[in-house]
Amino acid sequence: MNEIQEYLSFNLVTLDNYKDYNSSESYQGFIIHEDAFKDKNFQNLIKNQNTNKIVFHNSKKIEGLENIEKLNLPVSFDQINKIVVNNIVKKEFKTNSSLKINDYKLNKNLRQLIKDTIFLDLTEKEIELIELLKKRSFIKKKEILSTIWRYSDDADTHTVETHIYRLRKKVKDVFNDDLFIKSSKKGYTI
């Protein structure tokens, strides 16, 4: 694989066996030959990784490989490039579209706040508001107004209060949670 590095548009690190794997390093994905799955330690290592996985294989059927892209050999450099880059982009998109907030998950693609199997549909402004409140603790009304609505500092803060009231009510009605958005003299937070 090292010989083909110059033909690839991504950084390639080769591991000869699972013992070469360094858990402190950050890997965007794994390109794996099917023979590596004969080693049970390697199988466990790969299953526990939350990264892109692509398996090169010659076999007709590969068993027990969920959430792993399979690529039949022989394959061209161009195909390898396309698949790896596509998987990295998909992973980044999925990661950027989801945000963990306490016991909730904010899915920006679906525009939903989710807890267990219950979900709440949100507006774009509500998503922006939740993201802003999650990023920093205790944000003043005027800062929320200028960041989300792009209003000047001297604009009326009633817009912020109204949106927070409506969002709190929606969360209370669906999840029975009175403490999703907290407020104090310092401002608002989640």
C-alpha cells in the first residue's frame, strides 16, 4: 500500500498487524484486506472503532461485517480514492449533523430533538438557538439576538424571550422537561 501513496488523495498509514495500531492516534478510516479478519483480536479492534471501514476482498461472501463498505478486488487507484474520500465526507457530514445535548440528540438534518424514541420537530432558528446555548454557558439576550437574528445591540430582546418561551413549551409538552433551557442573571444556557 505504501507504494501507491503518491496516487492517493488521502493520508495512508499502513499497519502490518493489530499490534501496530496506536489507540492514541486519530484515524479517519481503515482499509482492510479480508485476511485480517482471520485474527479475532483484529475483529474486536475494528468493531469497536467509530471510523470508516473499507474491506478489500476476493471472496464471494464476507460474513459478519456490518457498517463496513466492501470493495471487490481487483480495484483501480481511482476507485480506492473515490470510495475512501466519499466515506470520509459521509462520516464528517454525519458527525457535523448530530449534536449530543445532555440526554438528548439534536439531529440537524432531520431538524429534530430526540430522546430515546421520542422526537420533537424544530425550526431552523430553534436549532441555531440550541446550538448557540450548547456552545457556551450563560449567554445574554442581546448576544443571542445579534448572533442568531443579526440584529444590532440596541434592538428589542423580546424576540429572544418569545423564541425561548416557545422552545421551552415545546420541550415541556413533548419531553416533560422544565429544565432544558435554564436562565439566570448571567443569561441562558442548556
